[in-house]
Amino acid sequence: MKPIGIDLGTTYSAVATLDADSKPIILKNAENEDLTPSVIFFPPNGAEPVAGKEAKDEQLYEASSCAAFFKSEMGNQNWGVNFNGKDYPASMISAELLKKLKRDAESRIGEDINDAVITIPAYFQDAQCRATKEAAENAGLNVLQLLHEPVAAALAYGLGKASADKTSRVTMVYDLGGGTFDVTIVKIEFNGKIPEFRVVATEGDHHLGGKNWDETIALFIRNSFQEEFGIDPSTDPSFYQDLVVDCERYKKELSVSQQVNIVLSYGGYKGKYVLTREKFEEITQALFERTMMLSDLAVENAAKEIRWFSWKKIDEILLVGGSTKMPRVEAFLLERTGKEPLRGVDADRAVAMGAAILADQLLKAKSEPVRKGFLPGSKPAKGRLPGMILRDGTAHTLGIVAESKNRNRYVNSKLLPKNSEIPAESQEIMHGLAVPTSGTRKSELDAFMLQGEGDTPAECDILGKYIFSGIEPVPSGIAKIAVRCSYDTSNIAHISAVQKETGKVLPMREIKATDANLAEWRAFLSRSPRENAPDPAPKVTVDVALIIDDSGSMGNVIGDMMKFDPNGHSITEARKAAINFIGKLNSPEYSIGIGLFGDTAKVIAPLTQDHNHLLRCASNILADNAGTNGRLPLDLGRGILARGHGRKKYIILLTDGVWEHQDDAIKQSQRCKAAGIEVVAIGIGTADQTFLRQIATSSEGAIYTNVGNLKETFSRIATRIG
């Protein structure tokens, strides 16, 4: 059976598959058209709902019996419509549309369809992703994956273009649909003979789309009519909704003409108005500025992943979504980049075609060997498929609620930063949970998962409350619970927990984020942890040895790797990360020492609780033009910790290269483990990831990251230690 790709759009939807030559083609619907209006008509007589063109035609006469623009309300528990005495959330309405798309596609290809890739806006959040998947399943589809719309468009365009000339490029996908806006920057490179698509930055607004432009035109007409006749047509909701529908046509006319003539008859009066393109662009300027701001932010974030990146470094711009046909869009992008958007790309169909490409690849991956060309026992690259490598990213940071160091507020412990490659799994965050030391009673751990960039729960979406039970008593009275968050390839978030002493995966009970629950949780989280739990378990004293590689490679100069600078890029970022780390552990229960290693090793700050002294020492960390001796670092850390009295001991080690005497270092790590010291090994640059795993005392303690993410990485470790 053939898989299909579905562009489940705000105003129009499309279905695609691959033909006999493995080329993506649009499957026409029952009306023999490529695009199906995303409108559902619920007949007043209670007959079965009707979707598509027939529903859109009915919308002109019975708007109150039709549902449209429901995509942006997916996952919104406060939104719904009632038809014939039955309540419909957005997911149920979407299911009716998907049933028609599936039925028409089956009729077109002459066979049953089970599997589909369905596209979603890049900025959809967890609840919206889950609602989309639920809608598809209710329509009888097996969702192979939810795929970001800009990425789907990049696949449709880039797979053929990049494969033809094998030229690496950076593509901006500017996706302005009927109800959502996304801007995504994709780097297309070659991994052997197949193209690799890597998302480097995404921004968006799932409540910004062509409908907003339609509504602005309607407001302009309404104001003009009221000024002329003293009557407000917006007081008649049914009439005004019809006007908004008409304004979609006016908007399209202004994309090809300099003006449009508008006639409005209401309340016995008739108004005639002329809307010029210039006036249209003036009254919608704020909407365009919103897309500009988000596009600028995407470029700014891409610069964190691509050195020296700027607007002028974008090789090509791909326009997606019918609303990009407005001339103002092209003018803005031309002004920013000096390049005209790509021609010959069908903005209305590219997304469905890209989804069909991925659907075909995912099914092939189940039956074809993806490991061809790899050594026996090795793993293929993340995102590798038979004909391409797809490295998509998440648009939202994922975290859990944690207590601040002084327990005066709750914070967002960010585990998976925005733009993390998916599927993604966080390093676990440790909780010390007071449990009974004897008896049969089990303790429970409550966790709140957050989605958003804010530093506090109030600035983020709470995805749910998760209660982990079955925690076994331990002699120390403090059980170690490792909580881990993850994103799957459909950008759906997951959470799990393990009790470290037993290795047992803890049973979990989820409490949904209903309005009532959210109100209760936000009230709880608005208070301080001290108010909510005045008698916490006693703090555990912790000793930390911060060991940083100051060898020559840490002082390399960006753009000329042969030059050395004691304040080079890597050592500067390491210094910032160390200062931030020390600041996060500024509390009486933490003692920190600092050591540097290259050809030699030295202690620059013995174990101390003098926060200011530690900051002064960290601020003076410079690179030394020397190599890396593996006999030194871990023994240096062990020596620093020997003077401490903490119940927990950590060596946090940062390196960017390949060590000499690796066998000696592995033996040192084993001695650390025997002494109860946990080694966390962080690698950047050319660090050997296999070696990192060998010297870290646990699998989660081996971390390879980018230089630009060092501060975030050290922050997560500080949270874990805390």
C-alpha cells in the first residue's frame, strides 16, 4: 500500500504521493482539484458532515453551520463549536477533513491507504501536535510522523535541486499560510552521495496568517461604512463573517492588481470603496513587521550554529503558503537578502509533496538496509534514511519545574533547548527524594513538564503533572531519582523516571492539563517552595572540582585555525560557562575548586566556598599553547577533592581534543569511581566521544556539545548537582 503526505492547511489542504518514477505528485480530490478547502459543513438536518469544496460553497449561505480556520485551535481546550447539539473540538473537525482527504486519495490511486506523514506548523506546541495525531488516527490513518511544514517544503524543493548539482546551500523557508507563520533556516549538505537536511533555526507564530490580513481588510471596510452611514455591520456576526470570507478574495486581487473595488450593502445602505495596494500594505504593516521580527530572530539564532551567518549569507529563499503571493512579502525578503525568492516553486503544493517524500522514505527504511556503507555493529547517523539524512529540530525548549537554590521560587530547568535535533533525549536531572528507611510504604515524586523559553513556570506552558510512584526505601533515606525528558520525531514530548539505586523504571500517572488543573498548579507554583513544603529533606553537602582544558586548541582563532590567541573562542566560551556554573552553585552546601590542564596541570583555586574568589579565578582562565596530557586531569581533580568533606563529590571536566595516554586516564576514572567521585566529561571540537564515555563514570555523564552551547550545558549540570 502506498503512503501519502498530507498538508493539513488552515484554508486549503492537499495530498501527495510518489509516482512510478518516485517523483512526488499531487492527488486530485473528488472534485478533480489539487487543493481541498479546509471547511466542514454540518447540515442542520443532522446528516453526515461534508468537507471540502461543497462545504466552502455552503459557507456563503450558511456560515453558522460551517467550521473553518480551526487549525490554529488544535489542542485548545477552550475552543469548540456546537452543531446540531454536539460539541466539536478542533481535533474532531480536523478528523472529518482528513477522512475526506483519505477517501479521495484512495479513490484516485485505487487502493486502501493506511500510512501518512502529516505536516504541522514548525511552531506547533505539544498539545497541538498530539491533537493533530489524534485527528489522523480518528480518520483511520497510521501517522508515520508529523513533519514541520517548512521542512517538508525544503524536501520537495531541495531533494531534486541539491541532488542534481550537489551544491551545499543555506535555504530560508518563509511559510505564511492561512492561519500560521513559520520561518525556518535549513542547511543542505552532502553526506557521501545523499543530501543531508539540517534545520538550524526556527521561529513562528501559530496565530498569524492570511486570515489576519483578511480581518484587517474587513475592519477597514467596516470603519469606512460606519463613518459614512453611522451603522456598524460588525454587530451582525453572521454578516460580518461573510464579509471576512469576501476579504480573502480582495486580498488575492490586490496581489495582482493595484486596487480593488468593494461594494458593501447593509441595513438598507450601500457603500462603495476603493482599496489600493498601497493602502492595504499600510493598514497591514504591523502584521508584516511581526513576520520581519520573527525572521530576524531566526537569522540571529542560526548565527549560533553557523559561524559568521547573516541575512546576506542565505543562498536562497523558498516561499510556502498562499499568503506569500502578496508582493510585500517578496519585497521584504529582497530588501533583507538582496536575492529574489525562488521561482518555479509551487507554494500551495510543495508541503504535501515533501511530506510524501518523507512518507516513502520512512516505509523504505523499514524494509531496506539503512546501514549500507557502515562498519558491522556501527550505528547510522541520526535521521539517516535510505535516500537522505533529515535532521529536524524542535521549536520549543523542554524542561521541568525545579526549585531555585535558596528555595524562594520555582524555575524552569531547561533540559532540551530550542532547536535541539529530534528525536532528542535530555541528560537526566537528579532529584534527592526523602523516603522512609524501612517499612513497606513507598514514596512518590511529582514532576511538572514545561514547554517554553521562559526562566519561570509562569512564562511557559505546563504540559502536565506526572506522579512517579513505587520508590523503594534506601538506607541513606535519600533516594536518587533520575528524570529524563524527550522529544520524538513528531515533536511530541515524553517524560520518564528511574530510581538509580534499583535501576527500576518508575510507574507514572499523568494528570492532564485541564483548565481547572492549570489554575491549581499555577497557584501552587506562584508560591515559594518554602511555603509549599516548609520542612524539606536536609541539604547534602557537595564538593566539585572544575577541570578545564587550557591547551593550545582552546585558543584557536575562528577563521584561521593556525593562529593562537589566549582569549580564543573556545576558551572564552569555557570561561563564561565556568563563571555561570559557579554562580548557580553559590550556596553554603557547595564547595568548588578549579584546575587547568594541558601539557601540565595546575590548581588555580583550591576547594572553597568563597564565591568571589572563585569568580576572580575563573575570570582569569586563558589558553596555553600546549598539548593535552591524559595522565594529569583526573588525578588533578581527585587531589582537589581530597581536601573536601562533602557527601557527594564531582569532577566536571571539559576538553576539546584527543588526549595522549588515554589508558592512564581511563584507569584514573576507575579510581575516581571507586572513591565515590562522579566524573562528568564534556567534549567540544575534536574531542573523542568514545573516550568521553570511557572516562565518565555513567553513560549520562558523557556529554558532547557545541562551543556555543557550553553555558547551557554547564547550567544543566549545575541543576542536576543541585
